[in-house]
Amino acid sequence: MSRKSKKQAKQGTLALCITAGLIVGVGLGPFVDNMLISIVIFGLIGIAAGMVFTRKT
């Protein structure tokens, strides 16, 4: 795998995790009674998950 394709794969994984976190935040927003806090919290969780998946081992 070339460097360019590895970089694109990492960016794609990070974007997917952030998007999934935001979607879950929107979905669970009504249960938390505050949509903005829910979106921010799950967005941050998505960022953290993306960093874990894409970190160098």
C-alpha cells in the first residue's frame, strides 16, 4: 500500500468515526433533553474512536 493510499484510508476512517458519532448524538439527543450537548459529546467520542483506530502502532 502506498503512502498516499494509507493517508487517505486514515482520513476516511477518522471521518467515518466522527460522522457516526454525530449521527448517534442526533439520534440520542431527545433522550438526553439537550440536543447540542449530545451532539458535541458524541462527536468528541467519535473523534477519540477515530484517533484510536488510526494511530500508529
